[in-house]
Amino acid sequence: MNAPATFESFYLFDGEKKITIEKDTKVQNAAIFTVNKEDHTLANMLRAQLLKDPNVIFAGYKIPHPLEHKFILRVQTTPESNPSEALSNAITDLISEMSLLEERFKVFSAPFLLGQVLDLHLLQDALKEKQESAFD
């Protein structure tokens, strides 16, 4: 089979770096970040978050090949900032947003989960009553 082993999509081998940074020589205040063992999910989130930053002029990504588990993120910023700083801020903001999302999910899903647990207890009690009455 031509497909790579599934563990290769997330496992960093010895000497392999998660992220590499290369200065873009064609465009001022730009850098190219190559992120290994990730896909469109993270790439698109980072791109969208970077574009919210007023100091970011351009943010885009590409996946070199569907069987390669990496993406190439290109970032250009204004002279007041630099691409590494912009990416670091975007990652920090995403972590905060995901933490808030997790917290809100727990708060709003708790009544439903508790309701299911209560329903199960009611069902269990009703089943016990039926079993007891069946043997009377």
C-alpha cells in the first residue's frame, strides 16, 4: 500500500522539529513557518486568528501534499510587529478562546448531563419497583 503508516501523522521522529521558521527574502516583514504533524484544522484556525491582528497584513497556508502531514504558513506584518510575535500572540489568543469554549461547554452541558443521570436513576428505580412487584 502507498499510504504512510497512521502513526506518522502525529509522531515526531528523532531530530524532527514541530515548527521551523524561515525568513521570507522576497517580502519585507514576512516569514514562512513550516508546522509538522498538523493539518487544515490547526492551519485554518491560526490563519483566521492571525487575520484578526491589525498588525498582520497577510496570513495564508498551504498543504504541500495530502500524504504529508504538515502545513506551510506564510505571515506578513507591518513594520511595528514581526511574524514570530504575531504567531505567538495568535497561539496565545487561541488557547484562551479554547479554554473559554471548554468552560462554557461544561457549564451549559452540565444540566443536560445531570438530567440524563437523574433520568437513569429514575429508570433504575422504576425497574426495581417492577421487579419487586413481579415477585409479590
